[in-house]
Amino acid sequence: MSEETEGQDTGAEVIAGGASGADAAAVALALNGANIDPSIAEEAREYLRKQSALADEQQGLVADQRHYVRERYKQLVEQVEETWLRVWALRLAVLLRMATAVMGVAVAAGLAFMVWDAAHRDGLVIEAFSVPPDLAARGMTGQVVAAEFLDQLAKMQTETDSARAAKSYANNWSGQDIKLDIRESGVSLGELENFLREKLGHDNHITGEIVRTASGFSLIARAGGSGAVSVAGSEADLNGLAAKSAEAIYRLTQPYRYAHMLLDKGDIPGAIAQDKELMKTGSKLDRMWAYATVGYLTAYNYDLDAGLRILKQAVAEDPNNILGWRTVGQVSVFKSHPEEAVHAFQNALLHLSDKAQENYSPALIPAEQKQLQAQISDQLGAFHDAAQVWAVFVRNPIPGDSASRFSEYLAISKVGEHDLATARAADVGSAGIDVVWIGTRIDSEAQDWADVLLQADAIVTLTQNSPGYRSRYPSWFAPLVAYAEARLGKIADAEKHIAATPADCYDCLIARARIAELRGQHGRADYWFARAIDGQKSIPFAYSYWGEALLARGDPDDAIAKFTIANQKGPKFADPLEMWGEALMAKNQSHLALVKFSEADKYAPNWGRLHLKWGEALDYVGKKADAQNQFALVAGLDLTAADKAELARVSAHV
């Protein structure tokens, strides 16, 4: 009985487990009851059938729901994909519209630039020439002639070197602004550009023709409203007609550049004649540059005074004339007017820093500013500063300029700095007046007076065929020659030569004073020193030489007064500082002299006499080792014969 009961219970559990959603406890009771009552068993079976049907129906619903979910998911995925496609389509549409807008702006900007560029064009357009048919049949077409014409103009333009800014010319052609006009067929950007340039621009059009004459051919070229030129030649000269015509057109339309081209070729009279014509007929800017150029060429090649008058007229008419001011300064140096030179260089430097520089080549402005400052430094005794600038230009000369010119400037600055070894080593060449002049300055500093006179004789010979240098001689060479003669005891010759020098020549007045001092004429020397200072109050050299004379007379206090003023006028001039130290030594104040020697060393580090006196002062204050170091340094520097003797004497006792 117990086994049957266990079997029935197991079946009830199975049935109950298969009745999804039914109350398992109720089913179990019903099955147990069915074992007792058959009617209950039937009801239980009916109930189970219903439950099974319900379960089947529920499973069907679940399957339908799963299918619905899968289909809905597919629909959602498709909707999302469509949405992304619409978004990207919208984005692409926006980008396309943006690209179209950008392209439109670019086209508009390009057209606007073409209009602006055409309106501002001021170049040269060479159109095909008209030629006889037989020439064209042989290859000498109108385009060939125009191309040859273009090549010649471009060559002249390239070879013309000037400090003047290109945009300051009324007709400014650069290599890019000279073009050959070859007409295109149909509508093109080139045709549009040509149309705009013709309607809005200011191009000069070169047209022309070759015509047959009784003796050969004539080439006629017209430069717009500037005029026409005609050159003739035989058939053998046909190839050269374009070159001759191009030069004539260049002269007609570019008169200042043409004058500069002549100058570059060495045709100084031709350049002066061309610029003089421009002084009468040119534009304001052309006249400004022409005046300065004629003044420069006249002063350097013919006559200082005549050139200076023209230059002063140039800067009077246009105070912004940079070339005029610079050349006034250079000519003033030759005339020994240092104060006027400094004033002129400062004006040129000032105008290079303001709007006037618009008329000056921008590429040259930085180098020009350095040169002007170096020239000012030379006139104020700051030779060390000037020499540093010239040394840079010797290593890296300005394009179109020569290193030898800067070597000459360097040598002169080094003489002023008492560095004769470097001055002698400067590569100034081996011939010419400037080379001899530099040798004279070196000999004068070394106190080799006999050689100074030999150099002077060579200069006299060389200047016979050079009016420009001959006009410089009274103020540039004569003072050195006269003083050398006085040092050699040739007093009569010295007085004769110095008396012939200009009354306003600064170096000449100082030479007069020094010659008088050599003769023991102290009152006369003071008079000439005062005259020199009166004309050039801001320049330190006369004060320094006067102080030297007073020191030699045994008057260190008055000498120091002059050295003080000289130092105020030229703070970087080593000479008054060194001699101030010597004056303090004469007053038994060697400890104070050391300060002056140390300061002078900043501006003349290779000056032999400076280190000699410095060593003596160190010896006097008991600094024997430092004194020996100075004397050892002196041994490798330039010394006069007198200084060498003094070095031998004082170094033997240290």
C-alpha cells in the first residue's frame, strides 16, 4: 500500500510540474482526492486539459510577442539608419552650400584683387611691333622684335643700381612689371586681366614698327604719352636696332635710372648731363635725387666747393633728401668741417627713421643707418665704435659695394684708435690716392715724418690728373704735410703750406696752432686753437691738442681743464683721457691717473703709449707686478722711437 502511494505521489508531482501557472498545492490535493472519488478524478482531468490548453495559448502569445519584438527592432534599426542618412545628407548639403559660398567669395576676392591690381599697375607692356611682310616671312616677326626690345629693357633695369626706392619713380618698372603683350583668342583670365589693366591701370604701352627706308630700315618706338624715338640702320644692323631703340626709350621714360646706368658704366660726364636735365624738367622726387647725384659727382670728381653748393641747394629745397644730407656730410669731412658733417649725418639718420625713408630703398636702410652712425663716431673721436662697424662691413659688404671701401674706413678708424698694426693689415689695395692717403695717416701717427713727406709727394703727382682729389688737397692733405715739415725743422716750408690752406678748415687751424707751438710761439698757438674751437665747438680734437700743448708747457691744471672739455665733447675719445692721466702723473697723483688710463683702455686697447704710461703709474704706486705686465704688453704694440727709448729706460728699473 505504501509503495502504491509513493508511485501516485510521484505522478502527481510530475503533472503538477507540467501545469504551467496552476496552483501546485491545489492540483496535488485534487489528484489525491481522485484516488478516492472517480468524479473528482474526471474534474481533475478536465481541469488539467484546460490548463494545458491555456499553457499552449500562452506559449503562442509569447512566440507572437517575440516575433513582434524582432520585427519592431528591425523597423527601429531601419528608422535609425534613415535618420543618420538624412542627417548626413543635411550636413553634406550645408557643406556644399558653404563650399559654394567660399568659392564665390574666393572668385569675388580674386576679381576684386584683379581690379585693385589693375588699378595700381604702373608697369610697361610691350606690344608686338609691326614689321614688313618679307621680314616676318624670314622670322623677324613683330613678336620677335618686341621680345628683343623687352630683353634689352629688362637688362638695363637689372644693371641699374640705386639707393632710391623703386616706388618713388613716376614710371616704376621692376622685372615683373615689364611684360610682352601676346593677345589670346577667346575669353580667358589673361584677356580679362589685360582688359582691366587697360581700363583701370596706368601701364605704359610700348608700340612700334619697322619700316623700310632708302638706306635700310628705321625702327620707331612709342612710349604712350612719353613720346617716340626713331633709330635707323642698314639691313645688317637690323638686329641691333631693338637694343638702340630700347636704350632711347629707357632714357625717355626712366631718366634718373638712365643717368645711374651711365654712372655705373663710368660715364660720369654723361650721368651729370642727364641729371642736370632732370633737375630742370623732372618731378619733385626726380629733381631731389638729381640734385643730390650731381652734387655728389661734382664734389668727388671735379670741385668740392661747387659740389657742396649744389648739395646744400638740394637739402634746402627738400629737407628730407637723405642722399643729399649724407653727401653733404661726406663732402664736409673732406673740407674738414666736422661739425657740419655730424649735423648732416644726423639729419640723414633722422630722415631714415621717419616717413622720408619711403623714398629710400628699404633693403639698404639698416646698413645705411649703421654707416651713418659710424661716420658720426669718427668725427667725435669714438674710433673704436666706428672700427667695429667698418669691420662688419669688410666681412659682409653691402651687395653692389666693395669691401675695399670699408677697409679704407676701417684703416682710418684704427689709426684714430692708435692701432697701427690693424690699420696696416687692412686690405685697402696697393695703388691709388686713397691708399697713399691712408699710408700718410699711418706714418703721421707713427711719427715717421720723412715718410709722410714722401707720401705727400706721391699724392701731389697723383692728383694732377684728378680734379676732385686736387680740390681736396688743401684741407685733406696739406695740414699733415705742413706739420711733418715743421717736425723736420722745415719751418719756412711748413708756414708756406699751412698759409695756403682754407681759413675755415678745422684740421688746418689745428695744424697752424701745433706748428706755432713747435716754434715756441705759445700765444700764437693759443690763438689758432681758439679759432679752431670757435668754428667747431662740439668737436673734441682741438681741445685735446690744446691740452697736450699746455701739458708740454708744464701747466697740468690748465691742460686738465682742456682734457675735461674734450672728454665732454667726445666721451669715447681715448686721447684726452690718456693725457689727463699723464697730467695727473705730473701732479704726483699717479693713483688717480690709473683710473683715467683704465677708462682710455676701453676705447684704445692697443695703444702702445697708453700702456707704457699705465705701467709707469703702476710702478710709481708700488704695484711692480702689474707694471711689469703692462710693459710686457707694450712690447707687442706700436711705439714711436721716443716711446721705445722711454720703455727701455723705465722697464729696466721695475
